[in-house]
Amino acid sequence: MIPVTMELGGKSPFIVMSDANLKNAVSASMVANWYSCGEICSNGTRVFVQRPVYDEFLKQLCERTSTLKIGNPLKPDTDIGAMVSKQHLERVLNYIKIGKEEGAKAANGDDAGAVVQVTDDDGECKDGYYMKPLVFVNCHDDMKIVKEEIFGPVMVVLPFDTEEEVIKRANDTPYGLSAGIFTQDLGTAHRMAAAIQAGTMWVNNYNLAPTEMPWRGYKKSGLGQECGNAVINYWTQEKSIYIEMGDVDSPYP
């Protein structure tokens, strides 16, 4: 029997309560979706925003996303680089097509999700598979783009009303890798963190992964754990050794 750890996929919830610091929540949602072109398993791609702040959150998100520069990732002023392969780009574009067919709308412009041609300083085209980040709205929880991991720069933003509602919706997934909660109320944060089924939780931040903290997935998001002292126990085997230096008492003659 070979022991294994498996860090698998996710469709992680990113929850913004109405009392959240919106500037920080928007910043973190961008890190949770656009970082590495969205090709990170822990990304918070289901962004749930409480209805009183939904419109303002979306406004700030789209404004800031529109300023991102797509280009050569080796240049320091680049925000969004290339995707890993042509095959994967086509896979992400197919999810976008399906999402629009299901009724989702792009909130950050008609060209959101479009393939981009990148040139170098001499005007020569650079090899690579580039696309503009896409913020989807007009979505519901049963859509394919809301249920399945896209693994690209595609975010869905969904309104909610109550804490109980969003916890139920956040857990309505076969995955359980990560989750984020934005709130100024620590009581709310602890209560929701305990209720959400995810191996890693962030409160008022996202995608931090210090090596001293265990990393694990719930449900179909993985098996075992990595990082932290806990991983040592997973990859070592205990042994029990009894040593007697005196006489042995016996009930037998």
C-alpha cells in the first residue's frame, strides 16, 4: 500500500458580506481570479456578494479589471500573461461560449474573454495564448460555468441575501479546497468559517499559502495534506517499543 496525497481541483466560494471593506475585497477577488491567468486550483471563482453592496463591488471590480495590461509576463508592467497552451485556451473559450448560451452576461465589456494578440517592442507578434479576463453576471448556481472548474481568467459574481443562504450555496459543490470571507465582524467570520466545507479558509485576504500552514482539500478536492508539521505525521510511520529491565510478573506457576 503506497501512501499518497492528492491536491485536486476546486470551485471555491469567495464571499463578500455587506460590512466588508470593498476596496480590499475587490483587490483580493482579483488575486483570487486573475493571478496566473486563473490557472490556480484554489482560486475563488464563485464570488458571492451580499446584495446591498453588489452593485458597488461589481462597479469597482470592472473598473480595475479594465486597467490590467495583457502582455509578456517577463516584463514588470504586465498584469496578465499567457495561458499554458493552445488546447487549454480553447477549453476556456468553450466554457465562455457555454456560459453565454446559458444566459450569462459579461459585465466588463463586450470584448471581455476575447483572444488578444501581443506584440513586442518592435511590433512583432509574440507567441502565446492570451485572453482578456471576463467577469460573468446574470448567473445562477446550476450553470455549468458556476459548477465546474474552468481554470482560466473567468469569474462569476453572484448576489445573495443572508448568511444562511450563502453558506448553503457555498457548500453546494463536490469540491472543498478553499474559501474566502470578507467581513469586519469576527463573530461572523468564525461562524461562517466553521460552517463552510473547505480545507483552507481566508478571512479578509485570499490565496496566501505559507509553508508552515497545512494545505488540504475536503470532498473531491484532495486526499491527505501538504505543508506544516502535520504533513510529517502523514509521511512517517509510528512504531511502539516496550522495554523491560526488571523481573516479569506472571499469573502462572
